Amino acid sequence: MSTTTARPGVSWRHSNLPQPPPYTLRNVIRVIGPGAILLGLSLGSGDWVLGPVVTARWGTTFLWICAVSVLLQALLNTEMARYTLATGESIFAGFMRGRSGPRFWASVYTLLHLAQVGWPGWALAAAAALVAAFLGRPLRPEDGPVIVALGYLIFLGAVFVTFLGPQVRRTVELCEWLVMGLALLFLAALAMSIVRWTTWVSVLVGFLPPVLGEPAPSSDMDWWLLVAFAAYSGGGGTINASLTHWLRDKGFGMAGTVDGRAVVVGGETVRFARDGMTFAPTELNLVKWRHWWRYLRTDFWYLWAAGCVAGMTLPVLVTAQLVAPGETWTGFTAAVGLAQVLGRSYGLVLWTGALLTGFGVLAATQVGIVAGYARSVTDILWTASARSRPAGAEGGAGGVYWLSLAAFTLAGCLAMTLADPLLLIVISASVAAFNFVVLSLHTLWVNRTLLPRALRPTLWRELAVLACALFFAALLARAILSSSILAGFLG
């Protein structure tokens, strides 16, 4: 093992790229996984809430925004993962190699992450679904205090899950996957049984770009809602970047060569490393690189991107079949809109089934977001602290974990008193859109500056990452110009 310099001031330990396992179905299932985690999180807000809300209001006119967003997010995901594959570090660790230093960038991304996910609209939406199911009727304004109280219980319950032991948490994670699977089966059964083929065609055409689809309406525009729809059609902002933590933990590419320091995080022993390791772009290493890239493509394209579009299609199909464009779902109604139209057309059984399914999906999403935030931020802050100390003097991570979780809990409890679930999710997704702009430009810099020329992305990939930044920047600019930010927050 040797040490090389990628650019002045940045040194790397050097080793060979590990041999990837043979590309078989069994190994694909074993190696990939981050894309599936992100897919589950996208179902809870973009698919279950925002997709039906947008469809009820404008029909299939703006579904192309979902398709474009997922395409650009998939390209950004693979480029962030490129860095992890090449160095064994998360993309956040790469960001910390910038001139401002690790502590500055760790603080920036911790705050951006909190600003995105510290709005627990998922817990409040889950509470709305459960209250409606219990009452057996549409929600009324006087139900608000009960919904908020239950929302607090769900949110704090999600926080409590992080206090449980590793074995119990794994059981909870399996339950989350079961809920997501049942939700997709429920939606698929509805789509196959009640949706006419003409609606299928209309929805599929809606995913095509505007030049092939319907003209955009000139009135009744809510650009903040469309920004949110775009951002949460996939995972969203810093949640996407956190995938590189999971890739590293699974030993993907050069991560398999990095020996980390054992630290206790949330009662579980994990291994963190202050620095990664890279490899010389020899012919043999580049052959292995291309094989690893095949697994990456399977995870983020065949599984995640296709799954995001399919996950959005199912609730949109049901909504488009049962709702004539022009209905505006706001407030608590947005959280139960899909169930309401099913109950209106097919009665109490589907009404209750949709509400309970929605509760499960939204509550599971909130649990995943709480656990993911605490784990990701702990990783970021520990790495920054370790790089600011002499090698071998790195400290533990337990205090960082509990402090980050406490800050997140406080922010969430305060945010829940400010708005209804739809507005909380829209605020969260709008911050995610801004984070996409920052992440895209920073990832472009990292891959161009820190990676050897043979491992850098091709020009078209760099242009695609730049297009991701421009896409979300344009949507945000249009939303800001359409109405003042203050008016948007205050309604």
C-alpha cells in the first residue's frame, strides 16, 4: 500500500480495487440495496401524497416532471456513488476535502439535511389517516387538535425506535419493508381492477415531455407544489446523498479495502473511517471497475429509477380514474385524498383499506427518515472531527449521535405546530430541491477535481449533473417569482 496525491493538498492511501462478485441474480440481491431503501422512502411522500394531489388538481398534465426528475436524480445518484466506488468514502467525505475544510462543510450539510427533513409532515399525515379510519368519516376542521396530538405520538414513536437495540431495530425495518410491499400490492390490485385502459394510456402519455404531451395550463398554478412534486418523485436532496453511506457500509468497490474505527452509534457498533483509499487505473483495475459499475447501474437504474416511476404510476392511475381534474386537496384532506375518492366510489371497505395502508406507509417513512438522519449526520460530524485531529486520536460518536437526534426531535416538535401535513411536506421537498442544486454542483467539482482522469465521468454525464442543478434551480426560480416566499409559507 502506498500514498499518492490526487491534487495538491489531497493525499490518498493506495491499494487495488477489490474483485467484484460474479454478476448473478443471487449476488445482485446481496450486493445492491441502497436503491431499494431510497425507493421505500420515496413511496411515503412523493408517491402516496404529492402524486395524487397533483393529479387531482391538474390531471396527467405534469407527470412529465416526475419522469424528468427521476432521470436526473438517477444520473446524480450514480455520480455521487462514483466517488464512493473509487475512494471508499461517502460523497459527504468528498465534499469535506474542499478548501473550506471538513468542519465547515460538515456544518453546511448537517444544517441542509436538518432543514430538509426536520418538517415531520409524514407523521402528521399518518395521524390524519388513522383518525379518519377511526372516525369512519371525512376529516373536519374540529379534528385538527386530535390529529396534531396523534402526530406528536407517531413522531416521538419514530424517535423512540432509534433507542431500541439493533435486533429490535432490524425487526422494525423488516416490518417497514412488509408495509411497503403490501402498499404496492394494494395499489397494483386497484390499478388492475378499476382503472380503464384509456386512463392507463392517458397516464403513460403524461410521463412524456411537454412536446409530446398536453399543453401546460396557464392558470391555477401552484409552483411550490410542482417543486415539491419534482423533488420527492425520488428520494429527495440530502436523502439521495446519504445512499453513499450505505454503499460504503456494504463494502462497495474501494470501501471493501478501508478498515474503519469501531464506534458505538445508537447502541450499535459500526466502523467509521476518517479517510478512504483509491487505486491506480491499471488495465486490471479498470476491468473490475466496469464490473462494479454494472452493479451500480442495476441498483440505481433497473431498481430505483424504474421503481420510482412505477411507484408514482400506481396511485396516479387510481386518482386519474376516479377524480376529474380541478379538485384541490389541501390541509389534512391531502393526506387522505386517495382514500376519500375510493370511499366515495366503492364504499367503506376500500376507504378503510386505503387509510390503513396510507397510515402504514407514512409512519414507516417517518421512522426511516428519523433513523437515517441521525445515522447520516453522526457519520458526517464524526468524519469532520476525525480529520481535524491527528491520526489515531479520533474520538467516539455516541455523544454526536444523541445530540443530533435531540436537535432533530426539537426541530420536528416545533415544526409540527406551524402547518398542516401537506404544507410541511411541501416545505421539506422545496428545501430538497435547493439541496439538489448544491449537491449537483458540488458533486461535479468533487469528481472533476479529486478523481484520476480515467475514473472521471464522461462529458455527457457531467452535463447531465449540471442539467439536474439547472432543472431544480429553474423550478425554484419560477416558484419564487410566482409568489413571495413569505406568502407561500403563511398561505
